[in-house]
Amino acid sequence: MKILKRLLGNDPAPPKLEAPSQADGQEHSRATELGSQTTTRRELLRVLTRDTARYCGIPEGWIECHVLVVSTRKGDTHLHARLVLRYWDDTLVRHVMAFEMRLRAEILRFEPQASDWLHSVTWEFKAENCPHLEMPPRDTWGKAAAPASVMLLDSEGGPGSDDEDGQAVDDVQEDLAKLFAVRDSALAELKLDDEPPRDFAPTQPGRR
């Protein structure tokens, strides 16, 4: 029946599919290119991390590279490399900064514009064999380098219980009091700003 109507001219022709515009095609092509570029850069970071560790003599599997991809509102793509330490070794831990510097140099050697898209290199420690699970004594760092704030962690025989540290404790408590005062003031102003405006007079006690 539909064929007969179409032959007689009573059945409208099916709607024509519009071809994608040139702008849409360019946008699709750019998105595809950016996706491929991001994949290449992500793989580059992983391979260079593995090769740099191998070059430095670090056993395989001790350091992994996880890459986080973030897209900005402007359409740019930023990469964040997270170096995960899977095996604890005191010598390696002492040289993580040197390893990171060498890795960054290798990345720039392969991609001179890496500073435009590689926005951070961070470390995460996930070594189950780490032997250092408790903090050492305070004097490990040297008395001049120990921050006074740690003396507030224990009030019964721990840090801050010595008489010679009394002045430092008082100073820290005074600084904390000032910070809390500033915080409370800011919260009070924020609360006032959030209150809706009142267009009526306050309630007055009734008269008999």
C-alpha cells in the first residue's frame, strides 16, 4: 500500500539525512587527534619511567607510573604522573628526588613541550615491606628543626611535657587561639550574609 501511495505521489518522500557540517567534521577530527595524542603521551610516561628505573639499576616492579588525565574547560588536556613505590628500600627512598629529576629530563628529551601538558609528578608509597612504621624520637631531627606544634600531641608525659618547652607551648596555644578567633569571625560573617533580608519590623511585646 505504501508503495502504491508513493507511486501515485501521495506519500511524501522520506526525509533526507543532512551531511555533517565542515565545522562538526573538524571538531570530531580534533577530538580524535587529541585522544590519540593523550594515549601516546600516557604510554610515553609509563615507558620512560620503566626505562629510567632499569637504567638506574632499580629492580623491575619497584616503581610504577600511574597517569591521571584531566580535561580543562578550555578543552586542554593535562596529565599528572603518580610514581608509586611498591618496594621499600632505604637507598631508593633517599634518592627519589634524584630519580624524579632524571625522569623529567628524559621526558623533556623525548618531548620538549612536555611542560605544557605534564602538570605534576607526585609520589605515593605503597610498600608493604616498609620497616619504619613508627616515628623516631624527637631529637632525631635536631632540636632546632623540631616544630613546636608537635609538642601539643601528648599532654601526659609526651612531647610538650618538659618545663623547658613551656614557653613554646604557650606560644603555639596563643597562635591557635588567634586562628580560631579569625575562623569564628569569618563564619559569623558568612552566616549573616546567608540570612535573607527582613522587610518587617521586629516583634514588639503586646500592651494590655
